[in-house]
Amino acid sequence: MTETKTILVVGTYDTKDDELRYLSDVIRNQGGAVLSMDVSVLGDPSHPTDVSKHDVAEAGESSIQEAIDSGDENVAMQIMARGAAAKALELYRVGRIDGVIVLGGTMGTDLALDVCGALPLGVPKYVVSTVSFSPLMPPERIAADVQMILWAGGLYGLNSICKASLSQAAGAVLGAARAVEPPKRDRPLIGMTSFGKTVLRYMVTLKPALEARGFEVAVFHATGMGGRAFECLAAEGAFAAVMDFAPQEVANHLFGGLSAGEDRLTNAGRNAIPQMVAPGCYDLVDIVGWQPMPAHFADRPVHAHNRLLTSAVLTAEERRQVARAVSQKLAEAQAPVAVFLPLQGCNEWDREGADLRDAEGLAAFCEEMEASCPETADLHKLDAHINDDAFCDAVLALFDEWCAKGIVKKS
């Protein structure tokens, strides 16, 4: 705590001046420093901010007058969101801020998502919002490491209820800025997707094997937000290679499950990151377990994983749709792609004799995958289950080959 950490405090200072200044006072009273950014349009703050609304609008390649002249608060706030995101990233790059906290209702939260999305992983990002944790926020707009606190009782004016939320948020962002250990990037990073060991187990073998080869491995839980974090880092070019062995969120997006966004299974390819892909849990769609089962999933096998999560089994035709969607996404890749197709099953519940086994559905998927797999991808059919040692052996053999050829960079 010897080094003072500076927090960027963002909000509409014309309407939330008291609340934002209260946040700033708490940060300062805890030994932090504050850099203030005003994103209001019509009014002015009671005191000048470090980054004025005019600075923000200019960073958004516009002006406050243009925002006002638009006559549309949505258009105006998007101007400010672009500028705030660009300005926050600029301030971080020149070392002026160590974290950010944004305060708002729906308008401020819309802007906050852009600001947090502009900053890299490891920069503390806190959003204090009247709609925190709301389904209003699509997963593709939520930064990989953003933190949210519900702004209880904070729609208008200060009170003891909202002060409890604001003071916690102020302490949290400052504490995070002091404690954070940013990614070191001292070893090339492999991004891997999976689920818990009850359904997929390859990471237990692959992670130590890859670490022994000098790589760092990050395994992402592919249940919507995990896949979103994976795609965010792929979009940043953070990975030396990816082993996307649980792209189930593609099926989720197709059929109304826990989506990670439309761009799932695309960002590694777009950024020329070598990809190894396997269809772990391709045959399941994850839905919210405490909500009524959607009508189109009625009368089919399901697995209730816990009170939060239930998985519905896809039909043979739906599995063919998944195969085509996966192939279409991989066809856009700008780096080598290898597809591993385990012919004996793609999750532990899909083994011979298991509860969710559908041999005809598996055969339909494998047939469609073989037919639709792009010519630019190498298809490796394995007479094995995805949880067998043979799957890991095949993956490591090709990985070593890619390293030897320089496809995967060791430094």
C-alpha cells in the first residue's frame, strides 16, 4: 500500500454529482486518489471534473453540441460511451489510472459496459448500477473480469441505503487496484474450454502435460460467461493456441440456451490463433434450471445438473445444425485448424450404456461434421471417447507437431 492507486470515477455529474462525489470521498479517505470523468450531456457538474464532458465527446469523434442536436438521448449517450471508452483506455495506457468505477442506471450502465470492455484483463472494473446482474446485459458486452454491485435505493439522491452500496464499491475497487496481480505473460498461454470433471476430463491430463512443455494453461468453464471471457481474450490475441474442446455455447446460441454471444468460436480464427477444436457436449443445450422447461425441449431427455442448470438433449437433426454452424465458423479462420471427432462419444453421459446415450444422434452429428468440415481444417476421426486417454494422446501428438513446425510459438 505504499504506492497510491488512482481510480477513474465515471458518471453523469450533472444529475449524480452528490453520489459521485461521495464515492470519490470514500476512495480518498481510504488513501486512494481519484480522477473524475463527466459523461453528462445537458447539464454541468457543480465543480469541474478532471475529464470534462467536452473531452469525452471529442474522444468519441463528436461534440456535446452534436449530441444535443441529435435530439435523441440514446444517440447522445452512444457518443459519450465511445468517447469514455477511448479516453479510459488512453488514461490507462499512459499510467494515469489503476482502476475504474462507473455509476449509473440503464443509461450509465450501457456506457459502463463499453468503458469496461475497452480496458484489458487485470484492470479492476466496477459497475455500480440499478440494473446489476440483470438480463438486460447481453453476455457479449460484459468484460471478462468486470465486477458489479447493485445500487440499492440509488435512483435519486443520497440516503443511508445507497451509501452502503457506494461505500462498499469504493472500497472494493481501491482494494482490487492494490491487490491485483496482472497476467504476467512470461509464458505462452493456451486457452482451453471445458466443463466439470463429471462430464469432461481431458484437462486433467492436458494441463500438466502442456505446462511441462513450457506453456501456461487457462481452462474456461463454457457455461455462457466462461465462453465470453474466452472469446474476449482471443479477440485480444492473448493465446498462443486454443484447445476449444467444449464449444457447446454454439448450440446454446442456436437453440436458446446460455449463450456466450454470436461470435463464439470465431475470435481465435479472426486473430490468426491456431485452433484445436473438439465437440465436447455438442449434444446438450444448457438452460436455466429454475425456470420452466421451454416447450420445444419438452418430451426429451434432460440432465438436472443442479438447481441452477439443466441440460436438454438435442435431436439428430439439431445436432446436424450444430455441425454445420461449427464448420461455418471454422471456415473463416486465418490460422491452422484441427478438428478432433471422437466417434464413441463427446461427454461422459454419452458413453455406451449411459443415461443420455443416443447412438443415432451421435452418428448423425459425425456424418454431418465430416461432410461440412471446411477444406482448410484437418479432421481427425478418433475411434475413442473424448474422455479416453487416446483423445489426449492424439491432441498432444499434434500439438508437438505444431510446435516443431512453428505453428504454435513457444515464446
